[in-house]
Amino acid sequence: MINKLPPVPINLAINISTGQDAEWRALNEEAGGHPHFTPLTIKAAYVFGVIHDICESVDWLLKYEKAWPVTYLPAFGVCASGIELLGRCLTGNTGTSGCVQDLRVGFEWLKSSSLKAGAPLSAIAVTSYTQYDVDLLETLRHFTSHGQATKKPSRALAVDIELLAAFPWLIGNAMERYWHELLNSPTYCENLAKANIIPLRSGPVKKMWEFFDRRGTSAGTPFYQFDWKIRQV
């Protein structure tokens, strides 16, 4: 249980039903969250917590002494699954399975967090070796997550040792912007409410309330702490 509840409940732009309000309230109660949090706010915390869990999984894969190249490609695949979840919430996907559109929308959301000034408008991540746009990142995700199968790439498939180093910063900024929109935009709240997300466990909710209580209300802070630079070659 969280010992100290936030003094004021977090209010999103609108309060609408998620279609699973009782389940989200039950998770929040189990997590020790503020009893006045709305089901949609709880669902938002759950999504943020699950994406953070995914980032922690990437972190462990990259701590392996032979991370490059043994666990590096799988780590990218795991990372991309979190970005697809973000895309599902942005699009309001009500389906029971993922779709390419969710992944693309998630990567597009990261685009405005471009790591280097002056990078091409299409670039999401820029390394010393190449630049990665949505098409290349989508192709890499399919390559790493689906038995090395891939759609036909528009150019030579490539991944380098610097790629994932950019993502904690990109994801942190993306989550900051998404949280801002949830606090201010009814449209983003409506899409989150519609998105088919299973309220499976209270851990992600508890994690996010603890982050907010301990470190203020910065939604990107939990993600900025990751260091995905690979030093063992």
C-alpha cells in the first residue's frame, strides 16, 4: 500500500466511462490509489506503468554482457511493443489484436522528440551511422519480433549499436506530451477510453502513483532514468 496519497486527485480533461470502470477502480483500490481517481485516470496510469515495465525489460536485456549483438535486436522488439501500446491509446483501437497503424502512430508520436537539432523531418532517431524513420523502425520491429520475418524493406535493413540509446529520451518526451494532452484534450481522453486495454494487474498502477508521489508530476521522469547505451562490444 502507498503510505501517502496525493492530496489532490489528478483530473484528466474529461471524465467519461471506460466501459470497465469497476475493474479499473478495483485495481486502484488494490494499488492503494486515491479513492477519488476516475477510472479513466486509473487506466492512464496503468498504460504508463505497463510501458515502464516494458522499458525495464529492455533495460535488463541490455545489461547482458553480450548485449551487442545477442540481446540487442530482441530488446528493440520489446521496446517497440511499448510504442505500439502507446499508439493503441492514441488511435483508440478497440480491437482485440494489434495493428500496424498503432505501431506507426506510436512511432510518429516519438518523431517530435527528435534527438538532434537539424535532423531531417522524417527522422525519429539519428545515430553516428544512419537515421531511422517510421518505415525503417517498423521494418526492424517486424524483423525482431516475428521470427525474423519482415515486410519488404524500402531500403537496406540496418541496425546499429547506438539506436536504442536515443529511446529513453524519446519515450520520456513522448509520455510527457501524451500526459499533457490527457490533461487538456477531450479527444485524447476519448481515444484512451475506447482503447482495448485489459485491466490485468495492479502493479503498474501502484508504480505510477509511487512515481508521482515521490518525484512530482512529471510523466516523463520514470523513463528518462534509463540508460540504454551499450559499452561492451
